[in-house]
Amino acid sequence: MQAYVYKSLRKADTYVYLAARDDFARLPEPLRTQLGSLQFVLEMALTPERRLAREDAAVVRENLAVRGFHLQFPPTVEDPMREDWGTDA
């Protein structure tokens, strides 16, 4: 299965995977409005062996097959003050 990846120019670190290149009609109108302009960044083959850095490739393949798109949100940022800094304070 081929996937076509686009980044949102309005929402940082937000990506849309499409099953067909430039098939933006698959995206619901409210989502298209929120994302703004999308810029093509990558075409890839999503095979069962394929590993992705931030997403589960099986979930992406399923969403592409069922919906025609998959949305990747930015990673959540954890509060650095929650880390154990090795002090007894």
C-alpha cells in the first residue's frame, strides 16, 4: 500500500497520510479548515514490515484502507519539572 504524506502549514508537527496522492476530498471539511494548506513531503510503501517513528504502521494502513486518510498529531510534551533530577529535595 502506498501512502502520501503531507504536512500542515498551519499546525506544527501535524501530518496527513493519504491513500491517493492529492486526494484531499477524503478529508472532512472541518479538518481541512483546521489544517490549512498542506505541503507534500513524502511517498512511501506501507508494508507490514514497515516501521514508522511516531505511528503504528498497522493503524496507519487500516485508516488509509477504511477512511482514505490518517492524521498524525505532534508528540505530547511532558513537563520537564516532573523528571527525577537525582536530588533529595
